[in-house]
Amino acid sequence: MDTTIATPHHPKTVSREEWLAARLELLRREKEWTRRGDALTAEARNLPWVRVETPYVFETREGTRTLGDLFAGRSQLAVYHFMFAPDWDEGCRSCSMIADQLDRAAPHVAARDVTLVLASRAPLATFEPFRARMGWTLPWVSTHGSTFNVDFGVTFPDFDEAHPKREYNFGTAVPFAAETGGLSVFARDASDGAVYHTYSTYGRGGEPMMVPYFLLDRVPRGRHEEGLPWPTAWLRHRDRYGLE
């Protein structure tokens, strides 16, 4: 693996006063962007709900569980669709980078009435060794044998790389593989136990969960993904950097 580090792009050099003026102008636009983001996330929280009628069953360390069981006594559930097909030995590298962040975030969102879980199509026994290797402790459930992944737009059984269909991200993009990732959010009615689907996001909608990108977007070289076969081709599982 080539680890050569090129010299970052070097804009013009200015005085501290000129830099401060430029930074303040950028800050003004960053605040506008933040306010627009706040408005959009408010709209996401106010989307109408759809009652989940399918009796999904998941394989967990504690045995089979229903979608309602996954809430673990809380009223909100966030499911990260982790790419791990039944015939894979390792999980998706991008999903793994996200899981590195979510594993430590789970206790924080639990304090705000949200249960966070990973869900994959592979059987539990297939991904458990990988979970142990990565050291993750948040719940990871298997959707194997159910239509959950297909119904929530992350698995495409009829995927044809030569003739892809616009099915991913609510039909706005073609899936990049038969297994893809995303985030789905659910709410549970305490009075009758009904479960509702409230939100899902796919593709770049998951980037806020990728903390390394937040940092890379602010250093001089940025993500430096130009010329790669695909944008995240540089990614490795966190225990594999420097080994391949």
C-alpha cells in the first residue's frame, strides 16, 4: 500500500488580520448553513409516521426478538443497516468506520430515550467473530430469513451490476451493490405497543455519522479521494491500516 503523503494545497499567505476577516465571512456562511440544517432536521422529525405491520423477527444474542423488543423499553429505536452479507467474512469498511463511532455513542443516545442497534442480513454466527475482533458492544441483530433489509431499501436481491435500476435512496440512485447501508428510525406507542417507521436515510445521508470525514473536510488536503476507484477505496478496518 502506497503511504506517500503529498504536499497539501497551499493558498496564498496573508496577515493575521486578513485571515481573520476571511474567517469571519466564512463563519457567517457556516452559521447560515447550520440554521438551514436545523430547519431540515426539524422537518425530518416531523415527517408523518407509517405503522409497521410486518411481524419481523430478528436473531439476537438473547434469542429471537421482534422489532418491538429491540426498543429495549425505550420509545425510540435507531437501526443502522450494517452491510454484512451471509457469505462475507468481514463487515463493510465504511459501515465499520460508522460502527466505531456508534458503539461509543449508544450510551449517550440511550440517555435520551433512544436504543441504537446494528442490523445485518448475515446470520448471527457469521458476524459474531468480526464483532469480537472489532470490540463493539452495542446490540447487533441478524435480519436473516426476513424481508426487513429489502423492505427498508438496503438489500436488492435482483441487483444487476450491468443493468442497475434506480432503486436506492427512494429511487433517486442506483444501488452500488446488492447489499447497501443506511439508517432507519422507529417509534413505539407505549399504550398499545404499535411500532411506526418515522425516518430513513441512505447514501451520503449517513455521512454525519462518519466523524473522520468531519475532520478531513477541514484539513488542507480534504478527503483526498480524487483518482481512487471509488471514494472510500482508501478505507480499512481500523486494525488493518498499515498492514495492506
